[in-house]
Amino acid sequence: MYYHIILTERCNSKCRYCYAKSMEEFDNALKDKFEFDFEVPSDSVVKGSKIAEFLKEGDTLIFYGGEPLVNFQKMKEIIDEIEKSKKKIRFCMQTNGKLLNEIPLIYIKKMSKMLVSIDGDKRRTDYNRGFGTYDNVLKNLVEIREKGYSGEIVARMTLDFSDVYQQVTHIVGLIERHIFDSIHWQIDAGFYKHDFNKNQFKVFVKEYNKSIDRLLAFWVEYMKEKKKVLKLYPFLGIFDCLYYDKTTKLQCGSGYANYTISTDGKLVACPIMNGIKDFYCGDLNKPKEDLKEIYVNEPCISCKYLEICGGRCLYSNYAKLWPQEGEELICNTIFNLIEGVNDKLPEIRELIDKKIIFEYDFEFERYFGPEIIP
């Protein structure tokens, strides 16, 4: 089982699509849809010993925030208690990377995988996340690589512009320098009520879909020329379903394979549901076998691509912050992505048949954080 744990809701960044938008979201009517627990603390009060007691051998724990390294002492306490228990638990982390240089290397090396936020090139990243962010993050990543960190580092991209091809291929250059290993991206759409603009988003979708088509062509050409499969999680996850004729529930696992330990010890379906009682699934005092499962509602249930997409986002499916026409536009990007990967299957099968690449080159891990459905 996979568990995110929210160490804090505080963050040392003020990103355009997170902090800035939250400051403008004055009345989204969610108080009429959900029951909120306003007594949930901003920092985790969960004891490390309780986490160690709850987790089972082989579980994965993903440190999350806010920015988890703002509350590093809680992270250290939890890791120390788990290691004292002698249970084999894997650790991962989602971070903005700004504080990596302040964390003891021994704890960084305990992370089997890290998702580090970067939105593409220097100009885009600094525009979204603050001046100097790009250089600071790369400096910290280069430093930990030079000091021996060998775990997977995933570039965790947020897209509020449509140029996914340009920004992803920039990160590919950083993969070739062995700074990052893989990439996922998330479209900044459907998470706030006030930011829907029909005309603007229609243009975004049209340009984004063209950029995805171009990126898919690049992905396959890279296989041909470099005899290597770039680890682009949205492509890998969809390819896995289509190539092996698999079906899936929500691709991120939220609400059935991946739960979140909130700051007060309640278990919720997803990290962005901290303090929403409607999504409480259990707590640390109950057996994990008793955890409630939560799945998407309509319109996803009736969709022809449900068993490949899984529903994109559990939170947005229930919150319905954008109008139906907005949700349909988001779905259009998903349909184009699925159909685009499907169109590339004959070329990829031929490359596999010719042993230019191999099936194992497409292997990846689900549920530790990367988005499959952007």
C-alpha cells in the first residue's frame, strides 16, 4: 500500500498556480458541498511511533506538504521510528527542492524516489515559482547527485501554458545530464472555480493537443535513434493499459491503493483532501484492511475511456468547480492523449519486435506520486 503523509501545510514558495490562485478563490461554494474540519492542524501532530506501528512490511511512505522539508524534524522523527521498528518501508518525497541543501545527506539518501517541482526551462519555472528558483533547484540536485544520491528524481511539472513539447524536451536535456530521471506533468485546470475562461481554455486545449502530438512523435523517434525509452509517466501509464489490454481504476490510486495520512492522523483519499470529512477513510488506530474505498462519480463512470483514464482526479470529480463545458474540454485533452498513444502502438510494436527496445524498457511504478492522466 502507498501512503502520502502531510508533514505541514506551510510552504516556502508562493507559486502562481497554487498560493496566488488560492488567494483569489473567495467563494467556490465548496462549503455547501463538503463538510470541513477546521480544527485540523497546519503541522503534523502524528507521532512517528504511531506511523511505524500502522505501516506494514513493504508499504511505501511519501512525504508531502505544503513543502515537507519545512517540517524536516517531523520527517526525521518518523523515519527514525520506522527504522527502529525494523520494518522494511520505502520512503519517497515530493518537494520543491529549495531546501535540499539544508538536509543531512543521510536522510536524502533514504528516499528511493523524489518528485521535484520544476515547470520546464528557467524562464517558465521562475515565472511560475519565483525568481531564482530554477538555478537554486538545479544547484541542489547537482550537489546531491555528486554526493552519491542515485534514486529516481522525477521532474514534477505544472502546466498553465500549452507548450508541453518545449518544456518537456527542455527537461529531457536535464535527464541526459543525469539530473532528472523521468517526467510527469499536470494541467492546471479544474482545481479552482474562478479561473475558468471558456475562450482562453479552448485555445489552450487546441494548442496543447498539437503539442502533445508533437511530443509523442519525439518520444518514438527518441526510441529509434537512442534505443532508449524516455520515462514520461503519462505516456508510460497509458501505453501500459493499451499494449497489455489492461484496465485500471483511478491511475494515481487515490482512495483504494494510495491514501493520505493527514496532519491529525486521519486517513483521507488524496493529499489535497486534508481536513475534508467527506473523504475520511479511516485513521491510524484502525486496521488498514478497514479503510473505506472511494471512487469517481459521473460523468466519468459513463465515459468510454474510464478503464484507461480511471477518472483523472478524484477531488475535481467531486468538487466540480468548473462548469460542464470546462470539464469536457479537459476530457478532450485526455482523449487526444489516449488516442495519440494508441496511434503510436504499431511503430512501438515494430521497435520491440526488432529488439531496438524491449518491453521492460516501459516498466514504471504507479501510485508514488507521478500523474498518469494530466
